[in-house]
Amino acid sequence: MSEATFRGGVHPYEGKELSKDLPIKTVMPKGELVFSMAQHIGAPAKPIVQKGDKVLVGQKIGEAGGFISANICSSVSGTVKAVEPRMMLNGSNVMCVVIENDGKYTGIEGLGKDRDYTKLSNDEIREIVKEAGIVGMGGAGFPTNVKLTPKDPDKIDYILVNGAECEPYLTSDYRQMLECPEEIVGGLKVILKLFDKAKGYICIEDNKPDAIAKMKEVVRGESRIEVKALKTKYPQGGERTLISAATGRKIYSAKLPADAGCIVDNIATVIAIYRAVCKSTPLITRVMTLTGDAFKTPVNVNVRLGASHAELVEEGGGFSREPAKIISGGPMMGFAMFDLNVPITKTSSSLLALTKDEVAENEPSPCIRCGRCVNACPGNLVPQKMAQAAMNNDYDAFVKLNGMECYECGSCTFVCPAKRPLTQTFKQARQYVMAQRRKK
Amino acid sequence: MSNLLNISSSPHVRDNSSTKSIMWCVIIALVPASAFGIVNFGFKALILIAACVATCMLTEFVWQKAMKLPITVNDGSAALTGLLLALNLSSTFPVWMAVLGSVFAIIVVKQLFGGLGQNFMNPALGARCFLMVSFAGKMTSFTYDGVTGATPLAIIKNGDKAASIADILAAGDGQTQVSTNVINMFIGNIGGTIGETSVIAILIGAAYLLVKKIIDWKIPVCYICTFAIFVLLFGGRGFDITYLVAELCGGGLMLGAFFMATDYVTSPITPNGQIIFGVALGVLTGIFRIFGASAEGVSYAIIICNLFVPLIEKITIPVPFGKEGIKDGK
């Protein structure tokens, strides 16, 4: 089988060897937990508990605030200490439910009970996924029940489980493929039940041969599920590049995966679906990678949502060297943190501590029009010209140059020999254009 | 943690390559051609190369100092301009004229338009054309083995259309009896500018650039193929392979196709634009060489096509991913 891939892309230093062989360690939070009501794309959830209320593990504390929104469930038992705005990763203040952990982890009734998904109706399954507060855990945080409810379910041909994990350093999906492959297949089977015409593809980059082998072993005998090896190249795990590599179909910004007959869910999301449907457990934990050359002992951890990032540092053995930069997520699309005292959310995939800040070390110089950005762009765009337009505040030209097709993967900025801040420019321009469009 | 952490927008990692590393790669790729030129034409060639490189670097330094700009001489781009200019000069060219050309390249063609990345014309070729119109005699006087004579291309151009190319080349230009053949043209044992004569040395450097992915195949391949087809169609000699090889190996075609036409700043950035650019170069070079007054045409073809780059790019913006076959983007 020739390996599926896409045009463009880059090969950053992978850094996965730091944490890839370390089994997932479960860590328990200390002290208070902070549950943001906006851990997903869409309307924030509405808090449904008050100060002083007793809550249990798995109890809903935030109710979805609209169609595109998600419930929030408590990951610990204890007392609601406050319902107030708290600071998030990006510096914004968001309404949060703060819970003082009693350390008992008393669950709600029926938590963890086995459930046979084949006896559930499709609507019941979607309702369970919705109640469990499951969102895309690969980073975007799109509510999963909405994804699983396309206009025309019969037109869905492929369920793609995204195990590409193309971001450097991250190994949480990889570890989960090795440690709980049955849950991934179980979750995929639940989704396949919703779409009886669809085939399931588990898509994995070929830098994880043991994960590919493991998943192949587990899906043996499953007629509707296949494991697809993809060429290792960033951003293979992007929705558009993944769909194109796995199925040959293509979508652009105005299209949803469902328009191409696809539903894409990340490994962690599929596991969350399995646990919600088959184990009666809402989304209250996630696996994160604590890695980077500043950590003394990088590690993969299973954490309770709502715990503070600051608590994680000691799980990685503390810092052996002074970190210059700490990133939530991967180095290509992750978010640089200015403070570790922010809570872990459903989309926190990693805590990456680097001793070198390559951005600060590289002064931008004039563009020499080498065209590397054009070759690297998976969207077939011309970043060099887009940047020129955006820098001149010529947003019409930016849109004409298909600037709105950019999904900010960072490949152009990574390869730029002049170290120009291309992606940053595009983010600003895109935000501006989107704001203008909303005004109309 | 006591200190505030650095924050910046993603991505947070960068590739190792830099403007400087790219420029030095191109300079390394020109080493075979330069070395051959020095061996072929002697110490004078070395002096010219040194003079052009030093002048370009010094001019850039002085200009940036005077204009209170960041000093970027060590990025190698000025040195590269100087080297390319020298390789485009005859070994007998007076040093002071070469120095003048170097100053022109850096100040007029490059810095006046905004410096690195902003010039619309290849600085080395701009300077070569400036020298060509200013000192035509010196620019077209070529010496090989101590004998001044016409280059093989000029000999062919003036040769009898009925005679075979091998005979024409063997006869030389009739006055100084510089006899040669296409093998010598490939190796470089002929008269010409310092860096253009040895096709093999240029191809070694070009292969290095292609392998290191500094340049892309599109421009040189489209250029050379188009030119070859043009020569066969309009050369007036029918399907004469010896003639074709002589035209390909003679003059500045190879140096131009691999090292000048591929100049990042002055060639299209879009993949389809690069193909159009290469084809246009091939056609223009063919017209200049076959129908023009001079046997050469590469420099003029390249600088004229440089001027069309913005237009070419405008019409060759690629279709974004997933929008193939969709009109209007709706």
C-alpha cells in the first residue's frame, strides 16, 4: 500500500522520543479545581450549581448554553467554593465553577456502570454523548454530539479516527493507542452504529509503527474498520489534510467534513465516546504529555479536568533547566502560557516546556521570496503575497489571495528562512476579516 | 515560577535554514564554475572575482551605514551578487570598470529599490547590461589561451548556414584560427565570460542546488527545453543535434538558467508562474540569439522577464486546496 499523504507540509523535529515510551500515569489533583464554562467552540455553558452546593464525580455543573455548546461535569467530589470569572490560558476571564476537592471521589449514581451500546437507539447514544459533555479533544473543542448529528446521516461514508498526532512532542494519543486500543475500537464501533453505511478508518502516521501494529491487531475481524498508515508529515492530522490523505476527498473552509461524507474524531474523543456510552462516565479526565527539554522527567499523565497546570510541573519531576517558554499543546499550533495557574480543559493536550525560545532567538529579516512558504502550505496558498497584503492592511487583497482558506497550521512560518511572522500576520488578518463579516 | 514566561503566537519552532545559509549554499554551488574560470583564464579572473565580491560587500556596508540601516553584509547576498557579476565578465575586462559595475549593482539595482528582496531586476544582470551598453567593446572582447577571438556562439551565428557546425567550429573565426568543437564547449575550453564557459562545472553546482532544494527544477528545465525547441524550429538548420548542443552549451545559457533566472527575488513565487517564466525566457533568448544582432541573449531575456514577474504572479495564484473546479469560491 502506497502511503497516503498530501501536498505541502513540513518536517519539524519530532521530539517524541522524550515521552513516547513512558506509560500513562494517573495523577490526582490537590486543592481546588476550576471548571471553565467555555472549554469548547460555541456558546459557553451555564453554571447550574451555586456556592456551597455539594457535588459528586460526574455530576453536571454546567449546562450547554445553546445548540453548539457542551455540558461541563465535575471531575471530583466536594463543595462548590465559588462561581466566578477566572483567568484562562489566553488571559481572558471566563465564568468558572470552582470546586474544593474533598478527596473522596464519590461518584454520582451509576457512574462507571457497564452499558451495552447495541441495545441503545441512535438518539439515545447521541443524547449520552451530549450529556457527557464530549467535545473534540484534538484542540478545536467542537461539540461531538453536533458532529455526530449531520443533516443526512446516510451520506456519511467514512468515520476517520485521527491518530496522526502530527504535532511534535505530543505522545498522548500514541500512548492511548498502545494502552487502550480496545476502547478506541469500542468508541469507533459506537459511532459506526450511528452510521450504518460508513466505514471506520483509524489513521496513524507511520512514525508510530507499533501503534499501527497494535491497532491492526485489535481490529482484526472487524469488517467495517481499517487501519490506515499515513506518511509522517506535519500537518497530517489537520482535518482537511487527513480527509484528503485517507479518502482522496477534499474540503475547503466553507465545507464541513460531513459535506465530503466524513466525520473526523480524535483518538481521545473516540475513547471519551466509548467511556460515556459503554462505561457511563462523562468526560472528566484526559491524557496529557508533559514534555520538553526543561522537564526533568517527561511523562504522559491521565489528569482530572479542572486541575491546575501548575500542579503538573512536579509530575514531570520539576524543571531541571529554566524553561524559556511553556506551551499548552504542540509547538506548531499550541498556545504559549504566561502563567501556569490556569486550569486544564478538555482540549489541553500537553504541557511543553522548552529551554530555548526559537521565536525570540530569530530576528525577522526581509523576505527573499524563496517560495518555501508556497511549497510548505498544505492549503496551496501563497503565504508570501498574503503576508504582504495583510501587512499593508489590504484585506480585500488578502481575501482575494484566498487568505481565509488558511487554517494557521504554521508550516509557512516554520520553513521561512527570513524568520518572518507569517502565521501571526494571518491570524490577525483573518480575525479582522471575520469580525468585518459579522458586522454585515 | 518567579519570572514571567515568554509568550508569542504559534508556531513556536523554526527550521534551521536562514537567508544566510541559502546565500552561502549558492556561493558554494558557484565554486566549480569559478574555479574552472580561474584555471581557464588565469590570475586575471581571480582578481576580477575578488574585486567584484569585495566591492559589492563594501558598497552594501557603506550604503547601510550611511542610511543608518541594519548592516546585513554577512548574509552573503552582496557577495553573491559580486560573484555572479564577475562570472559574467570577460577575463580581460578592466578592473575599474568591474568595480563600477559592482557599485551600480548594489546601489542602483538593489538598494535604491529597497534592498534585499525588493529589487525587481537581478542586480548582477542589471549591472552586466549597464556595463554592456557603457563599455560594449571591452565587454565583448574574449581571450582564450592568450588569443583574442570570437566566441563559438558568434562563430556559429556568422557561419555559413550550409556548412556543418563541426566544420564551422573547427575553422574558428577565420582570423585567429581558434579551432574548437562541442566537446570543448561542454567542458569549457573555449572563450567566453569567466563563469559561463564550462557547462559541466555549472551543472555540478546546479545539481548541488537542486539536491539541497535551494532551487526548483521548473524555471531552468522550462527555460532550456523551450529554448531548445525554439532553436530547432527557427534556427534555420533543421533538426541538427550538433547545432542544438552548441547553442545549449555556448554563451550564458546554462549559467543564466540555473543561477540567474532562479534568483528568488526576481522570479515568480507561484509554481505555474515559474513555468510561464521559464517558457518566456526560452522564447526571448531564442529570438535574441537567432534574430538579434548579437549571438548572446540570455541577460536581456532574464532582465526583461524579471519585469513581468508581478504580472505573471498575478495570473498564476494557485487554486486553494479543496477548491479545484469550484468557481467564485462560493
